[in-house]
Amino acid sequence: MVSIIIPVYNTEPYIKACLQSVMRQTYDIQDDIQRHLKRKEITPIPY
């Protein structure tokens, strides 16, 4: 799960485009895990 915080103040003209942009984003946790496992120093994943 990923949390997104969007600070807003006087942004009514832009909020719709902002939220649409957020909804189009992709996040692949599997990619993060694979990169983590390839490191020489193994530490717990901070999730």
C-alpha cells in the first residue's frame, strides 16, 4: 500500500488534474523487492 499526501490551498482550478495524475501512477512493489534482494547487504525491507 502506498499513501499519498497532497497539500492543497487555493488550488481548486488544479485539483481535478492532480487527482487524475495520481490515479494514473503505477507502483510495482515486486520491482522494489527484487532490487532489495540483489544488494550485497541484506537489511529488512521498510514496509
